[in-house]
Amino acid sequence: MKRVVNFSAGPAILPEAVLKQAAEELFVYKNTGMSVMEMSHRSQDFKNIITDAEANLRKLLNVPDNYKILFLQGGANTQFSMIPLNLMKNKKADYLTTGSWAKKALKEAKKYLDVNEVCSSEDKMFSYIPDLNKLQFDPKADYVHICENNTIYGTKYHELPDTKGIDLVSDMSSCILSEPIDISKYALIYAGAQKNIGPAGTTIVIIRKDLITENYPDYTPLMLQYKIHADKDSMYNTPPTYGIYMCGLVFKHLLNNGGVEAIYEHNKQKAALLYDYLDQSKLFKPTVVKKDRSLMNVTFNTGNEELNKKFIELAKNNGFVNLKGHRSVGGMRASIYNAMPLDGVKALVEFMRKFEEENL
Amino acid sequence: MKRVVNFSAGPAILPEAVLKQAAEELFVYKNTGMSVMEMSHRSQDFKNIITDAEANLRKLLNVPDNYKILFLQGGANTQFSMIPLNLMKNKKADYLTTGSWAKKALKEAKKYLDVNEVCSSEDKMFSYIPDLNKLQFDPKADYVHICENNTIYGTKYHELPDTKGIDLVSDMSSCILSEPIDISKYALIYAGAQKNIGPAGTTIVIIRKDLITENYPDYTPLMLQYKIHADKDSMYNTPPTYGIYMCGLVFKHLLNNGGVEAIYEHNKQKAALLYDYLDQSKLFKPTVVKKDRSLMNVTFNTGNEELNKKFIELAKNNGFVNLKGHRSVGGMRASIYNAMPLDGVKALVEFMRKFEEENL
């Protein structure tokens, strides 16, 4: 069976080389005589897997020594609770609302903190990032929270807000490892693996070590305490071992191919190809203002529901799958994560050109 | 590379037929053109996977219609918090302490409830199950909690306590699907997948529907509410899709091989082989009283630390791995879960016999 070109927003496309290696090693991993799935998490073989994964992610993102990397479970949704529970001091936080996920994070934080919504782009269906220069942060806020790439709406912060020294917390689920970042500008970064890293079920947290405290309220569930996980190097309980193994393969694959700098160039090329076409198309319109466009999730629309539907179906029949936009915005979305090859985007643009000719 | 005989307590051995199928399908799953890992959890293909997994588990355990099956994340440790948070009414619960996991569950519940430790077998290093006829339950307790199979110590409840109508909650992580059970005797069953079902990272919860309420305290994290997950059929957020796929393959494999009744016969045969040998051995001594022995985790000891070490190392060199007992008890432990073939146990007993001859 031929592989399709998969534009899914997540769980999403993985590098073919990684999948091939995983398939080969699934029944017996190296000289261990067993599958990675069957390995005790306390075994030396698994310790090597998680240690290598952590070291390679550290290398890829230049993570400084004063940051801890955690492999957790429960996705971004669990982080929505863990962050306020663990980072609270003054019990105040500032949230920027740039999409559904940012909104959910804010709602959950309100259970625990006095939350200030600093800005929102909901007035225009989250099609832009608000002007960051106009923002007023509460100097007593424990942190400022952003969702850096908005998967559903196709927007991305291309600069970070100047928080005047307040700790910045960023949901990078759909943009982590897509471009170089300066970790020291963040207090905490979190990301579900299932968009740009590996299979669903592993959550990456990169946290500045001084934030790993026991300041959480007494009612905080044990598994929602960063300290428990940090003290045991993500092995307090059985971690999602196979997911971590897959993340590790992806990290190694990125390193072997020039690291984040190289994939960033690749990603810019792919996105330019698609946006350049969209900007001159008479049929398809990009839905996000130019300056705030995501490199990972490209949203567009014909403005005609029937035509959108026809396009999505015809695309599917031609091997371009998961192009339907999120139900809350409609239209189309092409998620072109790290693992999407340039040829995949080229073929899509070619297909769109043809569709435009035939349907304009 | 030859496969070893893997007696790991968890993550643990999986059926070879299942691993082979997973390896074959890893790169492209059926006619989807993609790996299961790359599949949107909202796609029809994944919906079929999770629906089939749920239906097959329901069939295997005869789960009645008034019970909901959930596929969650976070392992048994997360259930230790979710259970008191979601099941509280009178804010009282009775816990039976038969091992480290039962103890951890009790400790976590104390954060939220007035907890009564009904009994404990810690006086004899958890080598037995206390006399259930002597137990006094609080008629106002919201539930009674047991850990039904104690992985570390090798004990198992062979009958359930008569709770006089109080809801029974059972941690079945290391015995689920090993023998037929009457679900209607339980209010809630939970199990980490990584012992008898699939890879680490998926947690199975079987809960009586009337217990899925909004009685939890206001501070309960969203992801720790059963209702959120139940209302969306385990798809409120991205579930651990690949793990669920693997669990589904194991469920189907069990059904194709006679279901739980057949595997129970198989498990009894394996356990009898090993315990019968241990009961007559002059070198190896079983550590658990006869009536409370686990079918899944068989613990034994020579009583001599040097000899234990020698045995474990020699066994490893002969392809019998992960026989070292948990650090808190020492000695040896052979976990012989569903996926352990009879031949694996036969070969181990043969090896032990030889070792006994040479070292007595």
C-alpha cells in the first residue's frame, strides 16, 4: 500500500526513515532480545533510551543546564492544570487569548488563580496575533501564558511579548523543534508530542529548575507535581516508554539531518511555496494576516462551502489527506510539520493549481 | 537476534503474534496509507480502532451495559487521585493495605478523604492477604479499595471481601484479563496496560455509570474528572492512540484464542508448574503462603543473597531475563503474565532444577 501525503494537524506525519527503523526494531530491539514495549523501565536498556532522548533534545534546542526536561503524560490539557498549581506564588497570572487552546488554558487556570486576560483576538476569529507592544502585564503576575502556534487558526507569534521580567510560559505543541529558539527567554515550555515529535501520549516539559518547588496547594494530585517527576528524572512511575523511544528516534533523525537550523530552512521553504501560491490565487485565500502566519499550519478557504467540500474530497482521492479545516473555522488547513517533505507541498500546490484552473 | 524469555514485572512480555502484526502494520496500516501513529484521533480509521478495542474488551470481560470503559493516561498513580476525587460523597473510604501500591493509593486518598485502613499485611512483609472475614467496614464509607494482585510480593485475593454493599474499587493492573471475573461485584476497576495488556502509557478504567458524576471538588483538574472522558468516549483530548491500538490487538488475540476462560486454564497450568516445583525444591522457597499466591507474579528465594545473585546472573546468560525480585523484597520473581508461553515456564523450571542440582 502506497503512503498518502498526510496533512493531519495531529497526531501527524512522522519521518519515513524513523517509521522504517521502528518497524524493523519492533519485534526485537538491538541485542536485547525483546521489543522496546516489553522492556522494564528500570532496565539499563530503557535508561539508555530515555537518557539519549533527553540529551539529544537538549542538544537540538540548546537547553541550558538550569532547565530540566521532563517526559510526562496527559497532553497539553494536563499542563493547563499543572502550570497554575505548580507556579503559583502571588496567585495571579496573565493569559493571552489567541485561540481555543489558549482559551482552555485560561479557563483551567481560573480554578486556581486570579487570571487576567491581557488580550484576545477572538473578535476576528483568532486570525491574528494582537499587538504585543500595547499589552499591560501585572507586575505581580506569577507568569504570562501564551500559546505560541495556534494549530486551529494557523497563527504564530513571530516575536515574544516583552513581559518586563515576568516568567513566560509557552504552549509549543505545534511548533516545537520547527525553528531555533532561545530557551532562556522562557520559564516553561510544554508540548504534546503528537504534532512535531512522536506518537500521542508523551508530553514534553522544559522547565527552569528554580520553578520546581513544593509551593503547590495541598490538594494537588501527586502526578500533577513537577517535583515528583523531576526528582526521579521522569521515572517516578512507569513512563510511556515506547512513545519516548519514538521521540528519541525523531530527535536523532533531526540531529543527523542538520538539527533545528536545517529543518527551519526546510520549513520556511515549504511554507513560502504554499503561501506564495495562496497570495496570488484567485480561488484559494489564506485566512491569516501575513505577519502572523504559522510555518506549521496553513489555513485557507475558497469562501464557498460547496467548493471547499469538492476540493477536500478530490484531494483525498488524489492522496492528499486531512486537508479539512477544524470544525470551528471550516475551510481548509494543511499542516506541514517537520516531517512533511518539500515534495509533498510541491505536489499539493500543483494539485491546487490544477483545481483552480478547472473550478474558477 | 533471538528473543529472550522475559519475566519482567512490567512493562512486560507481549504476545509474539501481536508484535509481528504490529511490526508489519507500523509503516502503513491497512489501506490508510499511513502509520497508526500518524492518524488523526478524529479520523474514522482511528475511531474504528478504539471502538473495536472497547467492544472486544467488553466481550472478554462480559462488561455489563451499565459500566463505561475508559482509555486514559497517567497509570495507576493517577487513579490514586482520581478515585477519591470523583467517588467522594461522605468523604470516607476504607483501604486494605496488602503491598506498596495499596499503601500509595491509601496515602494519596488521605489528601481528600477520611481514610480508614481496614487491615494490613505489612507485619509479615506483605506475604499474605489478611483474613477477609474479620474485616470491619465503615457503613458510611464511599468505597472500599483493594489492590487485587500485588506485583511486588506475589499475592492475590482469591476471593473478594464482603463489603456489605459498599462499592468495591480494585486495582487490577497486574491481573486483569488473567482469569474470568464478575464485573458486577465491582464499582470501579483500573489497570495500567503495561503488565497484562499492552505498552505503558494507557490506563484502562471500567466504572459503573452511576459513579460518573460531577461530585468532585471545584479544584479537581479537568483531566482528572471521569465525566469529561466518559462524555467524549475517551476522546476529550488526544488519547494515546498507538497504545490503544496495541491494546486492541491484544484483546483480539485473546478472543481468537478462546478468551479469558482459555487463558485462565493456561495461566493455572503455568503457575502450577512453577509452584509445584518450588514446593518440593530444597533450594528455592516460595515466599507467599499457599492460599494467597498470585497466578501472575511468582516470588521465591534461596535465603542466600550470594546464591540469589548467582542464579539471576546465570539465568540471564541462559536467556531467562528480569528474574530479580523487587528491591524492597529481594530474592527472585518470575512474572508469568498471559503472554508468557507454557514453554517459557517449562524451560525456566528445567533450568532451576539443574541449578539446584549443581548448587545444593
